Amino acid sequence: MASSMRSLFSDHGRYVESFRRFLNHSTEHQCMLEFMDKKLPGIIARYQNCC
């Protein structure tokens, strides 16, 4: 495992691709994107209207 991690760190393109795959399969990341796209704009708009 340590050898494969070293390989990822030394090959930037492979590291980026692995990270993108992780993000595509990460439910936490998907939930954050959904929150930012659907809920956050309304929260910001309400805050701007009250102050």
C-alpha cells in the first residue's frame, strides 16, 4: 500500500484522476454540492433581505 501511495504522489496526473474518482463516488461530497446548489442560495438571499 505504501508503494502505491508513493506512486500516486510522484505521478500528479494519476493523483488528480484518483481524487476525481473519489469525489464522484463520495456521498459526502455529493451532499455538499446539493446543499450549495439548492439550499445555500436561499439562505444567502434571506440573510441579504433581513440586513
